[in-house]
Amino acid sequence: MLFVNAKNVFETTCNRPQRDHSPEYARLTWVLLGLTTFVVAARLIYKSFSSAQLGLDDLFTLLAYLAVLPSFIINVVGLIPAGLGKDIWTLTPRQIESFGYWFYLLEPMYFIQMGLVKMAILCFYMRIFDRAGLRTLLWATVVFNAVNTVVFVLVGVFQCTPISFYWTRWDGEGKGTCININAVPWVNAIISIALDLWMLFLPLSRIRTLNLHWWKKIAVTLMFCVGTFVTIVSILRLQSLVRFANSKNPTWDQYGIAFWTCLEVPTGIICCCMPAMRLILIKSFPRLFGKLTERHNSKKYAVPSNEEDRSRSRNRISRVPVPECSTTELQPAPQNSKKSYTPENLRSRLTTLRVYLQ
């Protein structure tokens, strides 16, 4: 408290300009709220009125969005009026205590939000990968993510005794104890980054086994790599945790934590919606976003445009060996015989047809 008063007198006497990042933070909050609302609404509306079925990944994406809404509200009505992005000596004691209270609420909420985002991504993986070995790894990751989320939420809520000591300890006059407050976000961030990298490795390790053309494999790889942006944001957030609990100017120093946290969770939700947004764009603007697929198909199954190309095509077809058969082999099938048109047989026939069309 003495430091705050002395610093206030010094800054006022020297006519130092007051620093304020709150307008930037407010703009970031509103932009991310708008983008997140748009992509989540577009995803759910598209799946509700299309042949695509709603799944657990859609449910967890919606839950993550609902969980992040209170954070947006706290940013606007709590943190910014309490002095986020300003020097602590320009604030009243009531504002400083209010800042600590709102910041305390945001920490366990952040753990819940990131846990739901990861759960949505894992459920999406389970919808597109059905191999037993990979599904076992995915289920194990789901369990680990759930346990990790619950543990950190409990630690975040009860890290100080009494709980109110978290936001009343700033003046050094309150009585209470806290665990290592710096260690909580650091350990959580490290585990979260490691889990992100593991979740990126799981699908990428299986892409080479997919029965897709090489350019589609590249497209799928890029789609999964979009999630690395969340990991990058998490890594950038680490630098803001250096002086998390030991700062003498928390309302200014913790602006970086609030900024990257505000950016990280909505970015994760947007990344969850990217596959659905791609389908929406192709459906809405087929001429613009469907050109790559059409170009590939036109090259692969192009019709000869002139007589010379047609003759070369006929010569190429004529060189395809035709199996010999005799009329004695063409016996009518017994009436009791039943042909099994399984998906494997149909897939084999389509593959053979594609070979002759190439």
C-alpha cells in the first residue's frame, strides 16, 4: 500500500502520462465475441439443416462457447472498469480489490474452457478415425484431459485459504495463505501445450494410411495443422506468466496474461469449427472454393478435346489386355445362387473401373 501511494505521488508530481491499454482489450473482446458467435452458429445451423449429423464434437463446441461467454462479460463489466491495462497507482483501493476478484474468477473458468475445446477436438477425431488402436489412444486422451481439467479447476478455486485472500492480499494487511500461485498457471500451460502436441500427432500419424490422393492428404494435414495456432498462442502466453504472482503493478503487468487468454480460447473454438466452415464455404460459393476439387477431377478424368487426343485415347484403350473367354464359360448361374453385393465388392469394382478410366 505504501508503494502504491508513493508511486502515485511521484508520477503525479512528475506529470507522467497515464498508460491505458483498456480500449484495445475492449475491442479485442468484442471482435472475438462476434467471430466466435458467428462460426459456432454457422456450424450448428449448417449441420441442423444438412445431411451431416450432430455429434459429441458439436455438443462440446457449443459447451465451450457457452463457457466462454461469461469471460467476455467479465472482461467488459469487470476487468476493464477495475483497471486492467492501467498502472495500479492510478486506481482506487476498491478498484484494485475488484480487479483481483474478477481475475480470480477467470482462472478456473479458463481451465474449464480449454478442457471443453480439447474435448471437442478429440470427439471430432473419433468421428473420422475408426481404427481400434487409434480409438483406444483417443479415449485415453479424453480421460486424461477430463481428469486434468477437474484437478486444475479445484486447484484454481481453492489455491488460497480463505478463498477471499486471493484478492485481498494485495495490500499486505489481510491474513491467509496461498499455495505457489505462480506454479499453477505454469504447470497448466506446460501440460496443455504437451497435450496439444500429442493431439496433433495422433491424426497426422494416420494420414499416410488413408486411401486419399496425395493432394487431399496435404489438405487434411493443413486442416489439422490449423490447431497449431492455438498451441502458438499458448506458448506466447507463457512469457506473460513470468511475473504473475509477484508483480507490484498487477493491473498493468497482467494485461499480457488477460490478452493472450482472451485470444486463446476463442481461437480454439474457431479452429474446432474450421472443417464445418470449409463445407459451408464450398456450399455457399462453389465457383470460388470448389475450383481446386473441380480442377483436380477435370485433370484426372478429362475428356479429349480434339480428334488427335481421341485417337490416342482409343489406342491406349485398345492396348489394355482383355481376358480371353469361351462361350462354354458363360453358363447361366444357378437360380439358387445369391450374389453378395457388399461395400467391399462395390469398392473393388469402382477401383477397377477407375483404373481403366485413367
